Amino acid sequence: MDFNSLAVGSPIYVITKGGTRPKMQIGSVKSKNEPRSAYPTHTPNLIQAGMVLDIVVSMDGSDVPFNNLPTTGESTTYNGGNTFVSCSREATLQEIDSMMHVSRKARSMMDYHEAVEEEGEKMKETLNPSYAEGKRQARIIKELQDHVGEQERKLDSILTILQKLDSPTPKKANP
């Protein structure tokens, strides 16, 4: 099925990517206009592939317009590829598989990229003595800050104990 074959009530699958996690919504076609040329001027002998149409989809209680859908296509993307729209369940399943494949591949590369960061730091320290000295000084400062923080916590604890010892205890009344 392609976008041109849609009828009112046909299902539309929308996957929104980006943010913290992808989200899929299923809506239904509320309205559809007639196909028109994708080009601003009419060109004689325009092939069907240059035709687009607009639809309005009822989704989660709202009407959402999707414009310039290719009449001969069954899926398209918007927002730099972050919104996938399809009238085909199979094309939507393929998009989900593709998203999952990309994520699995990225996750499998995490160890390598962590090693690149770690080894890259060592390489920079080897090639740039002033960079190495700056890193050494930053480590010393961090250690000193941690030490001072620990001493402050100990002093606060000692002060609390001393205040408890110094405060008068309430006397009990004799009956």
C-alpha cells in the first residue's frame, strides 16, 4: 500500500526518535487531499514520483497534519529523520529493526570508545608535557579538596559531640 491508496480510517504508524527514548503512536487517517505536484511549477510529462499529498491523522486525541507525503511511497521521515511516518505495518517493523540494529552496534562500540578516551589522554600527556603537568596539578588539587572536605566533616562531628557534652541536661522535677 502507498500513501495515495489511503482511505479515511486507514492506520498510520508514527515513530518519534530523539529525546530520551523513541515513541511509537498509531493513528488513523482523518482526511486526505488530492495529489499535487511536488514542484512549484507545473511541468508537462511530470512522472508520478513527483506527486505528493497531505493527510490529517487522528492520534492520541489530536489531529496531526503530515504534509508532502510521496504518493507512491509507503513511508517518509520528517525533522531530519527524527519522525518516521508510514502507512505500512511491514515498513514500520523494518524501521524498528533498523533502529535496534544501530543501537546494538553503538552499544557494542562503547568499550572501544572508552578505551580511546583513556589511551588518548595518555598519548596527549606523552606528546605534550605542559598538558601532562596541568593534568598532574588538577589531580593534586582534587586530592587536596577531597582531603579538606574530609577534615571538615570530622571537625563538624567533633563540634557536635562537644556541643552535646557542653549543653546542660534537663533536671527532673521531684514529686
